[in-house]
Amino acid sequence: MELRIRLQDFYSPGDERRFFDGLLALAGVQGCRGEGRDLLVALDLRRLNRDAMRELVALLWRYRIALAPLRALAGKARFAWLDDPRAYWHAAMFGSGARSGAG
């Protein structure tokens, strides 16, 4: 599966490096490539476990990156917990202003 996310500005080269180091270290993230201001993230859903998914949500949240592309994963039984209205990410992922970016 491929997710399309819109990147925000990074504060420094080190900040950008830490984002990509964190992203590429997650189980289930096979790689990524840029396309304009977007980042296409290749996911191996067989390897993307609950802990890695939580880390992905936290990483995107920390860098103010839209979470709406992740809502496509909530439709899968393994990730149905993403659609918990009590979760800090829920409004950002499912709210009326959230835009999808799954590809």
C-alpha cells in the first residue's frame, strides 16, 4: 500500500533527518519517495504491527503532518482501533476537514 502525505517545512536539516530516520525505522515502512511537496510512503501491511502504527501516527502528529491518509487503514480489521473517537488523533484523521491521501 502506498500513502501520499503532504510534508510541512522542517526547521533544520537535522530535524528533517530525524523525521526520515524515524519513518524508515518503523516496521512495515518499505521506503519513501518525494513527488513535489508530497511524500509517497510504501507500506508492507503484513509487517506493520500495532506498535509501528502507533509510532507512525505519533511521528506524523509530532511533525504536524495530516493524518487523514491513515484513515484508509482504519477500514482494515487489524487497525479498526484507529477509529476510536477518544484518541488524540481521531479528529485529525476523521474530522470533516481531513483529506484522504491513500493511493
